[in-house]
Amino acid sequence: MTPPALVRRALLASALLCAALPARADAVDALREFVRQTRSGSADFTQVVTPADGTRAKTSSGRFEFARPDRFRFDYVKPYPQAIVSDGRTLWMHDPDLNQVTVRHVDKALGATPAALLAGEDLARDFTLAAQPDRDGMAWVRATPKAADSGFQWMAVGFKGNDLAAVEILDRFGQRTLLTLQGLKANAVLAPERFRFVPPPGADVLEQ
């Protein structure tokens, strides 16, 4: 997988930063409450990416952990192993098959992205939020990025009962990504070492 594709996957996977929430009047309130109250968390995830031309969807799965602000770790397990790690300043993306590590500054990698929405702390700065009609048994809120170069058109966050259950993203090319969550643990105690990464010996390190 090329470095740009790794970046796209990092930004999509970052949308999985979520946890159980108290019931609110609507999904906009629930999202704001999540940002205020959930400081860390972990979950298993499944990601399904459907191309704009309707060709076969691609499914991947793995495990993630996060701690505000902007610290997260995603370990993709299937179909191919990959690790995406941020310590709040630096973002590492490791592709074991290529033995390649791409390194970027977090501010350059995130911006007005799903990661900034759910792992950051200032919703109003980067996004316009609007409640959407219920569908698929969930209450939804749509987040539209204020920046013209964000890389995606909108992101919709779905709540089922008291839990954030799904994230849907439509990118600038019409590609749709659906993220679902399993085994959420809100405010989990996570070791700081989980958000640090040391490139393995012999890896090709690319700085962007």
C-alpha cells in the first residue's frame, strides 16, 4: 500500500475513536457530550469501504485505542496487518509487508478530518454539525468540514441507545466508508507507551 493510501486509511480509521455515552436529546448533543466526557477508550472495529463505481467493497478489521488529545493507535489485523500510531505530535504508519514506515506531523495529517472530530477537542472550529433523520435504528448527526481541502464531503455519526455505534464517511471522490464498533470501553486506563512507535530495524522510513 502506498503512503497516500496509508494516510487515507489512517484518517478513516481514526473515526473509530468512540465510547459509551449517556442518553441525550439528539445526536448533536451526544457527540458534544462525547468530546467533553470521554477522555480515552478502546474497541474492536470493522471497516467496509465501497468505491463510488459500485465495485466490490473491501472489508478490514482490527483494534484501536485512544487518549485525548490526538493520541491513538490502530492495529489492523485483517486482511493485512498495519499499525497507525499517534503520540499527539507525530503520526507513524507502518506497513509490515513493505517494511515501510511513513512519518508525518499530526497537525498536517489530521486537520478537519474524522480524527480531529472525534479525537480532538474543538468541534466548532472545524465542523458544522446538524442532526439527521433516524435510520437503521440509530440517531445520526452529520459533521461537515469547514475547510475546503479536508478530503471528505461529510461524516455521519450514528448512536444506538446510549452508544456511539457507527460512523459513515463520504469522501471527495464519492467513496463511502462504514465503520462499526464492538466491545467499547470508555475512559479505559491506557499506558503511555501504547501511543509511541519505534520503527523496526531495517525499515524504510519516509518523512512527509
